[in-house]
Amino acid sequence: MLGNLKPQPPDKILALGKLFREDPRTDKIDLGVGVYKNAEGLTPVMRAVKTAEKQLWELESTKSYVSLAGDPAFSDVMIDLVLSDAVDRSTVAAAATPGGTGACRQGFEFVKMANPGARVFVSNPTWPNHTSILNYLGIEHVPYRYFDPETRGVDFEGMLEDLKGLKAGDVVLLHGCCHNPTGANLNLSQWQLVVDVLNARGAIPMIDIAYQGFGDGLEEDAAAARLVAASVPECLIAASCSKNFGIYRERTGLLMAVSSEPSSRGLNQDTLAFLNRQNFSFPPDHGARLVTMVLQDPDLRADWASELEEVRLGMLGLREQLAGELQRLSGSDRYGFLAQHRGMFSRLGTPPDMVERLRVEHGIYMIGDSRMNIAGLNARSVQVLAKAIIDVGG
Ligand code: LMR
């Protein structure tokens, strides 16, 4: 029976990481998987998280189960972080999940349970694991135009045009901020126009927010999710703590189901708990507990927010350096978009053969679609990358 298994297509982000690790060159540069790295190339445990961890070691007296939807205190702090007072708290059902990926997976299953015929519209491009999970679950997905290869910004007209194909009950997957893989984002007036289309068509938004605090700031990055949640009858939000709390391996995320119909909350909450029980039973607790402690303690929260802000400003600085260096070397402004993009990623827009040459000839690893992790750079490697891009004909 096991012999019937067929090989599955490798995840291109993780496959690139393997190639990088196997490359013996000592000056190689990893711009692949979305993990924050400081100027020394390290992914440190954030100060406030470390302090909370010490406190937890003293305080925690049991490792017994919590509840199927996780600790309600974790849901509360995360709902507050993402939605603030955009919606009435009594309209939000929520369940902790293993990371943001777990939240997406549970969200898609939730959609399938509620409306087996729903199609999920996804940006073209989107994070490859979105479509991989949708395929795995047998959920039809439909791409909508998003990235303009000419301007490297959002093809907003194309996007609106494609969203007009939505039918009532379809779901639209939207990146709350810091679009992965492109780095190109909608402004708030564009978000409002998207909301208008969704409401006109009776479609349901599902927002994946995995990089809150990495783009324009903690509040600014949540503005779109808040606008959407406040303006539609129902929405789903998949939030991740992996990046903004730096707790990748703790697998900490939250799926929220918001319904303006207060009587729906109970059924939504029960369904989220049921889905957790079917897939993994109780969600991981350690990371969720650390996040709760950090967000509940004013000093830890302030320290976390200021470290996150340092991380954000560091990435913005690298964007500006890279755009400036490319302007100097190319004598043109054609890479100016790098400073406009937000978050961890930018899609450079170079063709796959150039991406391959960057890897083979220069030891620079970015995803084949030319997505690069800005946080993989430092002041020195920015120069190396800029020269290499020009060298391969970019
Ligand atoms: C990424 O896009 O690189 C991250 O979200 C990490 C992952 O799991 O793919």
C-alpha cells in the first residue's frame, strides 16, 4: 500500500533552503525563506520573549491541556492587536492554531464546511503554500491579477476587473500587509474599493496577516484588516506570530471568524474548536503563552514593540540602500520600487535564468520567481547583490 505513494512536488521555498545549505561557498547569501536575520545573519530570540520565557519557567506549574481553541487570553490579546476596536469583540470567534499556516489551513477547511462549493480567489502570485493547501483540500482556486511586472507595483485595475468574476459565497484571500511574495501593497483607498466589490458580489474576505509590524508599523499594517472587518458582514482572518514575535518554531497563530450577526459567534466558535480537534486536537501553547505575557505586560509590550520597530526600520534602510546602489550602478531609477515595497519580500522581476545565474555564479539565493528576503541582506551584501544584479544583465 505504501508503495502507491506518489512523490509530491517539493515546496520551492524549502527546496531552495536545502540547496543553500549544501553550497560550500562561504560568501553565499541566503535571500530565500522568510526568516528575519540581523546584520550578523542571526535570528535572535526577541528580548521581551526571552524575559517572558524566564518568567514562564518560574510560574508554569503544569503542562496539562488548555482548551481546544487555546487559551482565551491569547485570543483576546491577538484580536486586540489585529483588530483593536474595529469590530465589537462579541462578534469574533477565534481559535489558536499551529502558526499562521495552521490558521490558513483551518480557515480553508472552515470555508469548505460552510460552503463546499466556494471558490477561493487568490492573488497572482501568492504564497505558494496557499495554493498547495487549497489543492490538497480539493478547493477550487481562481487567480486574480495582482502584480504588474512593468511597474512592480499592484495592477489594481486588473485586480478589480478579475474580482468582478466573484459569485456570492466565494472567498477572496487577501494579504493584510507586506504582500508575499511581491512586497507590493494596496493603499487604503484601494482597500475600500475592494471592500465595495466584495460587498456588491456577496463574497467573503479571508485575510492572511503574517507580517504585522514589518511594513509601515504595528497599527498601520493592521489598518486594512480593520477596515475590511468593519465593513463586511463576515470575514476570516489568519494571523501569525512567527515573524513579529520571532517565534517561528513555536508554531503560534490565530484564526478569527468575524460575523456581524452576533448569534453566529457561538456556532463559529464551536466549529473552530471542532476543526482543531479533528486535525491536531489542542493547539501548541508555549508560543501563545509567551505572546500573551508580552502583550499583557506594559513593560514587555513596550520593549517588544520597540525591538520590532528596530527590525522594521532596519529592513527599510536596507531597501533604500539597495535601491540607491542599483540606481548608482544602473544610472536609472528602474529599481526605485524596492524602496516603495514593504515587508520582508520584494519581487525583483528578473527572469528565472538571471535568478539562476545569481545563484550559480554569485552564490546569491532567491526564489525562482525573483522573490528576495530583504532581511537576508546587510550593509555589505547589499553592495554584492547590487553588483551581481547588474552583472547578470538586470
Ligand atoms: C516564506 O514565505 O518564506 C515564509 O512564510 C516561510 C514559509 O513557511 O514559507
